[in-house]
Amino acid sequence: MTGHARQPLPSELRERVLAAAWTARPVGRAIPEPPPISPVTAFRRAADGLDQTLDGLAAPLWRTPVLRGLDVHGLIGHLIGVEQDMQQALAGNPTVAGADHVQSTQAAAEQEATHTPEQTRQAFRQATDHTLALLEPADLDRIVGLHRTRLPLGSLLIARAFELWTHDNDIRAAAGLPLTNPDPPTLTLMTQLAVRLLPHGIRQVDPDATPVDLHLVLTGPGGGTWNIALNERTDRHLGEVPDVGIVAEAVIFCRLVANRIPPEDLDPHVTGAVAHAPRILAGAAALALD
């Protein structure tokens, strides 16, 4: 007499899939790899996505609280202020290089409170269009200083696309609308930037931590696999460097990097020196500007 094999529960099946992803995937990009786009295109697509959300937003919802006490008007005013500072950064103005991301844009956020939704939307569209005009042509390797960061222009534009997508979803969440995911080519650029900056985020939360070698697997569109050396190897850190493996969905990882979900909501599959995972995930969330 033959018996029936027990079917794995969904949680068990997910754990098996994630474990297999960690062991089987070599370093590299996800397959199929999405068609590459430039950081300028990623920034334009993120601006277009936010503009479309605003175009469909009923006037009363513009007074909905969204973030840091700002309603939709105020948050878009903040983004207009970021564009104005971005334009100054492209012109080489050193003042915006050391400016605070929130304080430098507060006046623009307050100004939009006196405008109609259509006026604010048009002001945002004009601001992003002006930034895009200044990027023709663009030297994407040029170092640009903005809001206490110095990055190649290409990386800065990806970070700006990241910010626009994050605030687009802040507004959608406040208005009761479904959240959106970046298209795969844009998400690919975002995950690649987040992974490159991850060591910096970890130094922010724990600058003297034990070095760790991280094997990171991000699944789904925009994902990939990376081996990352975290923290400096010094004489104080003797012996074998621990390894930790983390597998998670790419788009959910980006929500963590935007500091829009707590680390436990990432629901990662963690192996190896698991005690180091909390500070790694905290370092990812520390990359957010808000």
C-alpha cells in the first residue's frame, strides 16, 4: 500500500525556494536581465510616475497628511525644493553640497500650502523638466555634491529616482491607493546603487562592528547576487571573518532602503552568522534621506 506524500505548506515552500536561491545563485544579475536604461531615463520615469499619481488625485486628498507633518502640497513642495537644489548642484554651487536635505527645502514646502493642486503639480512638473533639460548632455561620471552627499551624477540621479518613487508611494498610501513598483530596468539600477552604498549605511549605524562577508541574493525583477565585504579588516579583528547569507525580494529590499518598512517586514531568509543580520538590515534602512 502506498501513501500520499504530504504537500509542503506555503511557508515551508517559500523557505525551500529561498534556501535554494542562496545556494544556487552565483554572483551576477537576475535572469532574464531587463534591458538597460540610463540614470537619466530612470529619473524621468520616476518623475512621470509621480506626476501621473498627482494628476489622478482628487483635490481634497491634497490636504491629507503624508510625512513629517506635510500634506501632499507640502511634500511636493519639498520635492520642488530638492529640484531647485539639484539644479544649483549641477551649476556647481557649493552651498547646496553641505545643506540639510529637509531644512534646505522647508521654505518650498511651506510655500506650496498657499497654491491650488494644479498649481503645485505644474510647479513640480516644471521643476523636474528643468532638471532634465540641464542634463542634456550629461557627464554621468562627474562628482556632484548635494545635501551632504557626493556621488557621481549617474548615481545621484538613481538616488533621486529612488526618492521620487518613495514619495509617490507615500502619497498613494496616504490616499488609500495601491502601491507601485518601479519597472524592472529602473529597479535594477536602484538595487545596484543600494548594494554599493550598503557598507556606508552599516558604518552609520555601527562604525566599529566586526567585519562580515555578506552573500546577498535579491530575487525577482531587478534582483541579483552580490558578495560584499562589510567593515574594515584591522588588527583588532583577528580570526576568521564570519559569513552571513541574506535572500529577499528586490522590491521589498528597496522599501527597506527607503526606510518605509521595518527590517522584520523584509521577511528575509538568513543563513550563516545570523546574529549580524539585524545591523546589516538597519544599515540598509539608514541610507534613506526622507
